[in-house]
Amino acid sequence: MAFLKFMNESGVVGWLILLTGIGSLVLVAERAKMLYKEYGMNVDEFMGKVQNLVLAKKHDEALLLCAQLEKKPLAAAFKTILEKADRDDDTIFQAHDIALSENVPLYTKRLHYLSMLANVATLMGLLGTIHGLILSFQAVASADPAMKQQLLAQGISVSMYTTALGLAVAIPAMVFFSILTSRQNELMEEMMEKCGKLAELLTSAHVPNLSRQNVFPDQVAAPTVTPPSAPGKAS
């Protein structure tokens, strides 16, 4: 009952701010679930498994491993790159770029709306403040003297309630926006780093292995030095 009274006294603007807050809460829950649960994975362990399979020339098994985790953006990006593992280096790097362009937006999807809703809540709180002040001035200017004090108090209440409600929605929304943005950037950096390492690994796999004899030969043939010819006698 106290909450309903608070909302009724805050007016139409207060109800709009409440709807904005509900939208922010839904967006926070959805993005937190995706960024922390659905897209989260043990990146180092996954990268190690894929790396071992690639070095063992078991590209089919590496593709199967990525396909089993294809709902994870990082695994989907690896799958796109591994599908071009038998091509030339330029094609592999092109697949790397395509993989990033397809999967990075999954991390950034809809998160910017949370910042927008926080700003909207703040501005709507300001709008409610102005609306309450207008009601107060109208009460002072034209209301019946018996009702003037009541209407003036009502206008001030609308101003204070909407301001408080707008800040109550905007502050948590901005805090959660910062937290989720940090998580988003962390996942994006991991994807760029690991995809770059995978592309480099696939391109370097075409280089034949150098034996120890090639790198550190046991015997080095001495260079042949031709002695200078003796100068001719002067006549």
C-alpha cells in the first residue's frame, strides 16, 4: 500500500520511470545470463585441447570439438577458422576476420540499451521535477486559498518523488552497465587473442619442422679460401 501510494503521488511520470526500471532489470538479467553463463567457458582448457589436435594434424576432431560447443561464440569462431585450415594463409586470415565479425557482436548485443535507459530514467525524473514545480506555481497563482497549501504540497511531492524514483532507477542501471561492459570487453579480448593464436598456429603448421641438425649442425664445413696470386715481376 505504501508503494502504491508513493507511485500514485509521483504521477504519470513516476509510472513511466517504473516501466523504465523494469525494462532495465530485464535487460540486466538477460545480459548477465548470456555473458556469464551461456558464453562463459574455460578458455585456456579449450584452447589447449584445440591446439594439441591441430599440432597432431587432427583437424576433423578439432572441428568436432568446436561443433559440440558451437553455442559459445569462441567455439563458433574457432570452427569458422578451422574449416579453412587446409587452405592458403590468406584464406585462413580471411576466415579469422570473418569469425570475429560474426561472433563479436554477440557480446555487444543490446547492452548499449541499458545505458540509454539509465539516461532516460534520469531525464524523466527531471521532467517529473519540472511537472511538480508547474503544479506548485499553479497552486500559488490561481488555486482557492483553502486548497492552496494542499495543492502546493502535492506539487512538491510530485517533484521530489519523481526525482528520487528517476535516480533510484538510473544509479543501479549505470552500475550494472559498467559491470557488464567490463565482462563484455574481457570476453572480446579473449576471443581476439585466441583466434589470432589459432590462425597463426594454422599458418605456421605449413612450415616443415626443422631438425636439430639444421639448427645446430655438429660439423660446419670450413669455408674455402683461395690464396691471392703472386704479383708478377716488374720489368
